[in-house]
Amino acid sequence: MSDVSRLLDAAAAGDRHAAADLLPLVYNELRKLAAVRMAAESPDQTLQPTALVHEAYLRLLGPTDGIRWDNRSHFFAAAAEAMRRILVDAARQKATVRHGGDRIRIELTPDLVATLEPHEDLVALDEALDRLAAEDPLKSELVKLRYFAGLTLAEAATSLGLSERTAGRHWTFARAWLRREVEGGAGKK
């Protein structure tokens, strides 16, 4: 059993020292996951990767109510889900009128391009991902591992117990399904 697995078991059992010892072992990997995830966010996102890692870590090892992780992959999948929830919550909050959601932020620079690239709508993606989870939880979990945790197809396939070819087919289907849902949902609003 690896140090990470041992510390995860101890932290889940309520050992606060184990939780403190765990952070240095997983911090760099969580930071990389957060940096990859934040690179895909819109430029007006104010949450920093370090803050995302810390918030996700607190959610994972806060009041756990006996949550146990089967292994390292299970822990990182839970971390990806926590990061997803944090980013979606931040996007929803930012979209409220109270927080300036009815305003468009434009940087005034001399070389401003006439057409700005549309940024992804994280809330719409989250809602579509929830609909996919209702139809096919395995494909939804694959998307979470690839998109939010930044795992490669091979890593995600291993984590889910799938062959890489099957994971590839699921990934292709899920991407197309989500694109149709998000783009179709944009016209419904």
C-alpha cells in the first residue's frame, strides 16, 4: 500500500495528522490538475489554481462523514468532481445580476481583435453533464476524469476499468453528445 493510500485511509478514519501529511504528497498533482482546468476557463475567471486546489482539498478532507477512497485514482476522481463543483458554483455566482452577471467585461487594449472567441459556458456544460450522467453515468464519469481532472484517455480508462479502445469510443460519443446539448441549449435560452 502506498503512502498516499495509507494516509487516505487514515484521513478518512478521522486522523487529522494524516490529512495534514497527505497534502504535501498530493499537492503538486492537484496543482497540475487545477492549472490544466483553469487554462480552459474563460479569461475573466478570477479564481486562481492555488485557491482551487485549497478549496477542493478542504472539501475532500473536511467533515467527511466516513468517506473512504478505494485508491489513489478514486481520490483524484473525487478531487476532479470537487474542482468541477467549485468552478460551477463560481460561474453561477458570477452570472447573477448582483455580481455583475448582466455586464460584459471587455479589456480595452489597442490591439483588440474585432471578434472575440466565445468562451465556454460552464454552467451549461455542467447541466448537460448532469443530463448525461442520468442517461449514462460511465460516460459522464469519463468526461469528468478527462475534462476536469486532466487525465489522459489511458489513465481515465484504467481508473474506470475500461479498455482504452472502449474509453475512446465513449469519449467520442460523450463529446459529441455534450456539444449537441450545450449548443442546442444555447438556442433555448
